[in-house]
Amino acid sequence: MSDQWFERVQYSWFQKFIINCVCSGKLPKHVAFIMDGNRRFAKVNDITRSESYSMGFEKIGEILDYCETFSIRYVSVYAFSIENFKRSDEEKSELFSLMSDKMNYLLSKIDKIHEKGIRINVLGDITLFPDHITKTLARLELETLNNSEFCLNLCLAYTSRDEITHSVNCMAQGVARGKLRVTDINETLLDKCLYSEDLPPVDMLLRTSGEVRLSDYMMWQANFAALQFVKVLWPDFGFWHLIGSLLDYQRQEPMLSQYRETYAPFLEKMTRAELAAVAHSEHCTLKSHDNCQLNEAITDAYIQTHQTRTEGFLNDLRGERRELLEHCAELTVAGA
């Protein structure tokens, strides 16, 4: 396997000129890719699926270099949907073999990954994979946990519905264990229980192959994202396709930014009103209704208690996630 993942792209003088032009405008911080078209690429070019998927993996390394050039520090790729488990046993075996090879390759290049400061997050339920893949993915995430220059999110055994369901289950368990109250549950807490809880929202979501659908991918995080549907198969995606998408992002960005700036204070105001209503209800159980008055001090005190309780819950949740990764990294793999 080549070291294309860690080689810098050599730009022509004209490409450098275009890069400088694009960089004069606002650029996304977080770009999410739906890497569609690998199987069609194999048919069109009369190669095996394995060869096409391998080329698709190499393409990720190339894209990371482009994104580094544009100071896009967060990149997410939809590498394996939960829906992919419904494929034939033959194709799943082929995909698992490729995944194992590629992840072990990255693990073997851990020094170079540290040198470039790449943190690799795995978003999804990795326990659905065979143990040898689960173990490698967990090791890869743990090994790069403290890197901070660049963040690559591998969405594996992932769908948005599963992620949101997982978030809701976490909150329900928090209530059942006495770590949360039902009244603590709101949009902000649900967001922080997602696999992507420490990531910025998606600014641009790009799908290759020409298909115009999201395929249950980062639908929560891409609420205010610019959507790009590019008519090129993933292994053929290149510099100029990204340039076109970034220029279109810059066209859409002022409107999307306005939506984000409007929604943030609305959400804050709505959340405060909900918590104030709870504070009022609890305060009035201690006082006669005739003398029950809600003031800002009571609301502020309740919100502080709410924040302390939810932060404690989230810290426990992060600890449980870390313990799961450490357990998976120590799995005994049959035949290893």
C-alpha cells in the first residue's frame, strides 16, 4: 500500500493562485463526505470492487491534504452504514477484509499520524463489527485521542437514526440511574449525547455520484449545512470538484450564517423559559400560591443546579465511552 495518505499534494502555480482566491472568502470548519459511487466506478472501469474500494480509501488521504490546505480541520466520512450489514455475506466479507487491512495500515503508520497531529474518531456502534475490526478501531481512536491539529471522523456502523436513538437511550438511562431528571432533557443535552458531541456542526455536506439524498447521514449535525451533490464517482473526486463545492458554499454561507445566528439565541431563550417554568413549579410547591412569585435569582439558581447535574452526567457518559474503547482494544481475537 502506498503512503499517499501522508504525501503532500504538489500544486501547480495556477492551482496555488485559485487556492489563494478561495481562501480570501469564508471557508467551512467541518466538511462531511458521503463517499458514493465506488461500486459503479468498478463497473465502469472493469475492475474488482476491492480495487475500487481501495482506490476510494486512498482518495480519503488526498482529500485530507486538500482540506489541510484550506484549513478545514474537521472532516467526516461516511465509510460504512448500518444498512450495509444487509448486503450479501460475500460482499460483507470482502468489505470487512478491506476495512481490516486499511485500519491496520493506519495503525502501522501511527508515528506519521502523530507527526501530522491527526485525531481519528470512530462515530458509530463499532461493537457490530467482527472482534478483530472492533479491536483495531478502538486502538486507533485511543492512540490518537490527544492529537489536536486535525480531526478525521470515520462514520462506521452509523446512521443518524441510530445515533439519535442512542442519545435518547443514554438520557433515559441517566434518568433511571438518578443522574438526571426528566426536566433536564432538552435539545442541548441530546446534542451533547451524540457520538459527535465534541465536534462543531457540519458546515458543508458533500455527496459524490450525483445521487441527491442524505442516506441517513449526520442529519442532526447538518441542520444548517450547505448541501453539495457532485456528479462524479468517489474515486474520481478531485481538486477542482472541491474548489467548485467551496465556491458554492461561499455563495450560500451568508444566508446559512444568518439562520445559525438567529437560531442560537432563540434556542437559548427557549431553554431558559423551559427551565424557568420548572423552577417556578418547584418553588410554588414550597410556598402558598398566593405568595408565589418567580424572580430571576430563583431561575438562575435552578439553572446552575441543572448545569451542574447535566455536566456530571455527561462526564460519566464520556467515561463510559472511554471504558468501552479500552475494553474493545483488549479483545482477544480468535486465531490472532
